[in-house]
Amino acid sequence: MDRRKFLKYTAAVGAGTIIWGNPLQLRAATPDVVWVSGGEPADLLSAALRSFGGINAFISRGDVVVIKPNIGWDRAPQFAANTNPTLVAEIVKACYETGAKKVKIFDRTCNNPQRCYKNSTIQETAEKYGAEVEHVRDFKFKKFSLPEGKLLKEWPIYQDYLEADKVINMPIAKHHSMSRVTLGMKNLMGVMGGNRGEIHNRFSTKINDICSRILPGLTIIDGYRILIRNGPSGGNLNDVKLTKTLVMSPCMVSSGIGTFQSQNK
Amino acid sequence: MARFRRIVQILFLFFFIFLFLRARYPYEVNLSSDVFLRFSPLIPVFYLIDNLSLSLMFWPALLILFLTIFLGRFFCGWICPLGTTLDIWDRIIKAPSNRTNGKWLKMRWVKFGILTSAIFLAIFSYNVWGFFDPLAIFTRITTVIIYPVSTFFSEKILVLGANLSFLESAVYPVYDGFKSMIMPESQSFYQSVFWTLLLLVGILTLEKLSRRFWCRNVCPAGALLGILSQFRLYERVVGDPCPVCNRCQTDCKMNAIPAGNVKETNKVECIECFNCGEKCPPEAKSITFRLRLNPYHTQPDFLRRQFLASGAAGLVTLGFFSVGLSHKTSSDRFLRPPGSLPENEFLDRCIRCLECVRICSSNGRCLQPGDFGVSLLNLWTPVAIMREGYCEYNCNLCGLICPTDAILPLTLEVKQKTPIGLAYFDKNICIPYERNEDCLVCEEHCPTPDKAIKFDVKEAVFSDGSRKKVKYPYVVRELCIGCGICEEKCPLPGAPAIYVTRTNEKRWETLPAGAQLKAGAQS
């Protein structure tokens, strides 16, 4: 299965559920995955949430929510190296509207954290809606055991992530030379401590070892602008494609990454 | 007057520390942080020797030099942060009074000797005065020792507080505020800590011999200002009721009042601290200050013999500098920050203040104070050690902060296209080449719009006969700017499998046209 096929199937499943159900029945039969396209970030998000019956399908009153967008690179939003800031702001707003106690946002960045948080504009936009946007603090990575891991038996994971009531994973769909495209699982590297470079050889096994133990409650893939070449850091506007798409699922849809990986071998 | 002087001293010290702390990302003050280093009176003099021209960039120093002619060494007594630090230190360690340290008087000529040798060497285009510049010393010690040490302790204490559950919520905001206002995001490692520590301990220990030992006997800036201060417009007058208690003499910071004659003042040594007026016993109150328009002359304590000796010492030093310590393995990896002048001019212009190293510590953290490794002159010059950090692609702050433009203030666009080196793979240890496993961490981080690290896909055959496609990275020379993020992020322990060398570096002699940037401006 290649990326195109994978995306098509996802789209089909999503579209199918939307067509099949009328809004009243949706609550009874929530879809596995929803694919929406052709709108602005806020519209995409609300459309996708509607088909799950609203954000309260995932977030309850009084929850401490961790949102994990990609803030990894010192790039402005139009370079599509970081998650769309409007999308992040909208989901923060939705969480608070449904009664979340606190929304925390952080990422272990690749470039200088101050630069990334600022240049991605995620800090500014998310704080406007009351999210706590924090730099990762080294002392908060705690050893986390992975009893079923094939290669890794333990890895440091960020404390706030483990302690959160609900986790929303918000990757941006980007090109990456190693797996062609990176989505949800690669994005979770932002909560991993230690020498992350070490994960990169025999990547697919190692990332599975860790991610299968720290699954998020909801994954929202930002496909508003995607990076089609020169990922994951990008930096060239010619490599950015405006696709105005969003994929949402309570399961880490992006486990498709393993499929792409095996394709490459 | 002495109290007023103390207030001014403390204000200037805070001003310098404030500017030092502002020298970090985001660098958005309208007052450029390097302005305080341009207070250094030595800079315009040596700039003149180097370039046979004056630069208005050093207006604070030129102003001080001009005023010194009429006001004397007020810079040493009122402004110099190193002097203020020593004054505070003297109070702590109770430095001895002039009653016991008379024997050090004969050392006074050394500072003139250092100034002479430095001028002599500058004519031969060797910059040694930067090592002795008081403001550079202050910034250097603060950058390499004081600041990291205080950061270390404050961070440890805050983390300790955060671990106590009842303090946790109170400590985090403090920690975050501290982190974004004062600390660098992550603490730097500095390689030449030893020499800087030696300098710090040396200067502080010498205070046990006499107050302001450094200023009295070593500082070439003090020597220069002392020689200049011949037309001082006012003088200290000791009135007739003076009981000759010698208190002003024994407590003089600079020993500028001769032991035999309290009515005289050595204008070359006096730093206008006005302590003598304060020390004069209230029942006598015989010291006053008044304007005087026909000034008298004080000879600097510098004999012809000593002048010749320091000239000769300069010549010997010149010989030392010609001794080669470098071999190609180390010198070709001695990377300079982007925008550095060509190497010889760079060494001439750099005052070894390490302000660039300080501002880099809040960004990519590649800049380190240089060591003796390559040559004697390279001590405390900035060198980029990419394994410890990398040059942040969107950052040009080292050029903006450099007080003497030894690192030119390139615009971001020019800086991003100015290679400071070239990366090479060590295929013997690089994971894909050595183990036939994918890695590509270097390629992932490469920041150029068209990646300078590309890869071939080849089929590898394993011992059990199985085959697998593996991606083998390589560097494209034309695209690589030597930023070194590949070297820093390389997951191998110890030595990296990709490293940056000085090959292909681009040095600008002047700012490229259209790249002029206002001080403090930043994109």
C-alpha cells in the first residue's frame, strides 16, 4: 500500500461514515476515521468534530488535556514544517468550551526552543485562547518501561504527557526521507527524552516499541499545507502544497507509517 | 562626592550587567548591547594604529578619551565595571591599606610597559591589548565563569523547589520567567574555562597585595588614561589646618598621594574617587577641591630604561607568536562565526570579549572561547565547536553583537548563504555505511532550502544472504554552509560521523553592498 492508496482508503472510510449516517445516528455509530478537505483550518476542524458528535466525545469536563503539535523547527507557518497555528488555537478553544480544566502544549524541539515557539507562532495563537504553552524541561523526562518492546525496554517520556487525562496528537503531514511521509507516531518523538537520534536506526521497530505504550486519545493530522519535498525541516515554499485537508481519528491513523516503511525495504 | 561616585559606579555596573543579560535571543533592545564594550578607551587607539583612521562607531570611548584630558581618570573610578567589582571585592576581603604596600609602588611602570609593548606589537599587526582590556576582561569572566556558575546554582535550587510538592506551583512560573529572561535555554559548556578562571583568581588574589592592584600596576587602559589626564581642570587642595594624620594617604585606592607629602596628588594615578575628602577627619576638614585652569604636570612613573625594556619584551613576544603551534588537523577545524573578517584582520580586530559566545549560548550554542591549541593569539577568540552546538540557521546575532565588527553584522539573508565551512562524512563509523542500517538524522536536520545532504539508495547484502535497500548519505559541496547541525545531531556516541572543516569558508572584508543593518535591528 502506498501513500496515495492509503490516503484514498482513509478518505473512503471517512466519507462513507459521513454519507451513511445522519447527524442523529452519528452518536450511536461513530466513525473510525474522518477525512475532510476543502476548507479553512477552523471549518475543517469543526466539520471533523461534528462527525464524531463534537469534541466531548473525547474530552470530558475537568480534564487536563495535553495537545502535542509539531513545533520542532524554527520556521514560519507557511513553510509547513510545524503544525498549523490556527488549527492548534481552534482545538484549544474547543477543549475549554467543553470544560477542560487545563490545556498544555509543548514539544521537544529540534532547533532552539524559543525560536521555534516564536517563529511557528503557535505560542502566541494558543496562549490567546488560554493554553499553557511551555518549553520542555529536561528534569521532567521520566524513565518509562516498555515491557513488550522488541528493541527498547525503556525510554524517558515527558511527565506531563503521562499524567494528562487526555492527549491530542496533532502532527502535520510532511515529507521525510526515511519513511516518505511522517504523521502521528513520528510526532510523538516530541515527548521522548534521551538521545532521539538513536531511535533513527531500525526506526520502525523502535518507534513502535515506544508509541504502542503511549497512545494518544485523539489524533488530528494537519494537512492544510503539506511539505512534499525536503522534509521534515523544509524551508522552501516551492515544496509546500496547499491541500486544505484534515484527518481525524481516535486511533493513531498514522500507524500507516509502518506500511510505508516496509514499502521502502 | 564620594557617595555620589559610589552611586554612579553601582548604576554603571547595573547598566553593564543589564546590557549583558539583554544580549540574548530575542535581541530586540533599541540600545545595542555591545555599546558598553565600546566604552573601552583602548579600542579607538588601537583601531587608529590598525587602520590609520578613527571610527565613530566607538563614540563612547572617544568621548571618554576627550573628557579624560580635562577630568582625569574618571573612567577608572566611576565607570569601569572591573574597577567597581574590585572595589566591592576589596571591602569583602579587607584589602591592605597603603601603610604596608609601599613596596609595590615600584611596580607601577609595568602598566606603561604593557601599553608600550601592546602598541609596539600592534604596529606589527599583533593584537595583545585585547587580553588586557578591562571591559573585555569583565565580559569574558562574566560569560565564561560568573554567569554559568550563577545559572547552575539558581537552576539547581529552582529544580529542587519544583520537586517539593507544596512549592511546585509557585516555583514553575519563577523558573520559566528566569529561563526566558536570564538563563540561556540550556547551559553551555565552555572549553577554555581554565585560563579564564586563572585570570579571575589572579586578579582577585592580587587584591590581597594592595587595593586595585590590577588598576595600579597592570591595566594598559589605566596607563593610557593616566598619560592623557594632564590638563585636569580641578585639583585637591589641602588647607593649613591639616594635622598630617596621613589618613588620606594610607586609604587612597591608587596610592596617588605621596607618602612624604600629603599636599600633592599624582594626577597620572588619581582616579577621582574623592575618598580622600571623605577620609579627612571632621575636626580637620582640610581637604577641598577647586577649579584650576593652569594645570600642573605629573610625570608618569616610566623611565627611559623601562620604556626600552618593554619595547624589547614586545619584540621577544613577537618571537613567541611566530612559533607555530598549529598543525592542519586542528587549524582546519578552527571554525569562525559567520561574517568574520579574513583571519588576520579578524585577530587584529577581535578584543576577546566573548560577547558573541555569550549571545550564541541562547541560540545554537556552537561558539566557544578559543584555546591556545592553534596559536597563542587564538586564546579567547570565538571558535565554533559544532559537536557542542550548531550555528542556528535563522540567527545572525554574533555579528550584531560584536562591538568592533570583527564579526560583520550580516543580514540574515546574506548570513544564510555565507558558508563557514564544509561537512565531511567519516564513512568508517557512519551508521548506514558501517552497519547497513538507515539513519539519516543529518539529512533530516539539514536546514538549507535545498538540502546539502542527499542520499543514494543502494541494495545491501547481509551475511545471511538477505538483501535490503539502504539510504547512504553524502554532502553536496555547493549547498553546504557548514552550519554543523549534522555534526551536533549525529547520534553516534563520542566522535561524530559527519564533521565540519574550514574548507570552503567565505570571509567578507567589508559588509556586502545592501547588507547594511542598523544596530539592534533584527529579523
